[in-house]
Amino acid sequence: MRHRLVLTVLALTVVAFAQVAGAEVDREKLLKEPGVYATFAVFKVGDQWSQMDKEARAGGVAEVKKVFQKHADNLTVDTYLLRGLSEKADFFLRVHSKEMLHNQNFLVDLMGTTFGKALRNTDTFNGITKALNYVPKFPDDLKTELKTPPPQGNPYVVVVPVRKDADWWLMPQDARTALMKEHADATLVYLKTVKRKLYHSSGLDDLDFITYFETAKLDDFNNLVTALLQVKENHHNKQFGEPTLLGTIRPLDEILEILSR
């Protein structure tokens, strides 16, 4: 009887664990859907972290991983290393969820850890994904190429916050559409090597848009931005960057290891 009871408890434990594990959000689905809230949280690691002994830092890293696991059923977090490419910050997180409250709760818990108390939050951007307003017409051959995965990953990430002037928002929709067609045409040659995602921030932040890019070819990204600076729509950019985040896409374990050296 006792043996059966133990087996029953073990079976229930396995089921419960499977339910928790299966509750993790579908990252790929969340990244494609409209109506998803995103928070970009940028951090600088304080000197007190490096001054802790190895055991204390190891405990702090374990706390961080527990926070990520605790919130995995509500959101997804992508991690990026800035150290070495920026003197203002060391890393940033891109958090996605169906409710902004989930993003806030995750970041509050993170900043409450031993590691989090050694961080300075240098910037935070908030936005939401929407269906595309301006969809360019792609040539058939480009459509085929865009469906083919690139031969290598995109190790670099660039985040550019954007704020428009009042004239942009007072402009008739058809006039904005015409300007954005010129904008889209300038990007076509770079679509195969530079991946972009747009977030809308008006009312959620002091920004209007957060533009997120991934690429393996920073020279193409440089040329893309140069091309966009030459179109008429650029005259309505009251803020472009400030800050611009340039980093590399790294797993959490690798970033924590680098920051713990």
C-alpha cells in the first residue's frame, strides 16, 4: 500500500512538472503576433558586483536564473551583450508578453536579486507590436529569397529609438503612405541581410517607435541607415537613436559568465 502511495505521489509530481514546463510561452508565436508588449531594459553593472567573492557572485547568478524560470509562463526574454561596444551599459534585455504588468513584475524581481542590486538601469523603452501599416510590394524573386533562412545566424543587434515631429502626425494618411513607400523602397536591397522588427511607443513612452535590427553584416546596416537618412521621411525624425544600442546576441549563461569575471 505504501509502495503504491509513493508511486502515486511520484506520478502526480511528474504530471505537475510537465504542466509547469509546458506552460512556458511560445516565443516564436509571441514574436510574430500583434498586440504584444515589449520592454527593452538596459543595464550597467556596478563595481560592487566585481568586488564580491566568487561564492557570492555564484549565488547571485543562481538567483537571476530562478527569476527567469519563475516568469517563463508569462513572458519571453532575449539577452544581449553591450560590454566592449558601449561605455554606457553592459547588457540589455528584450522582454515580450501579453500584458505590460508581466514585464514589470519580471524586472522588479530581477532588480531585487543580489545581482540586480548591483545594476544601474540606464535606459528603458516600452512599446507594442501592431500589424504593419505600410507593406511594400516585394518582387517575386525577393519574396522567394526572403523565405529562405540565411546561411549563418545574425550575431549583431542594433536598437534605434525614434520620435517623430508634430508635422508627421498632422499629415494626411495618404501623404504619410507616400513617404513611407519611399522609405520602404530604400530598404529593399538590404532585406536579405538585415532583419527588422518595429514597436509602437506613442503614449507608452516618450518615443514613437522602437526599431530593432538583427544582422550578420554591419556594413549593410550602415548602408541601410545612410540610405534612410536621404529620404524625405527622415526630415520628420525629431529623435533617431540617442541612445543607439549596438551589441551581440548572447545566451543568458554566457552573459552572466562574462559579467562575473
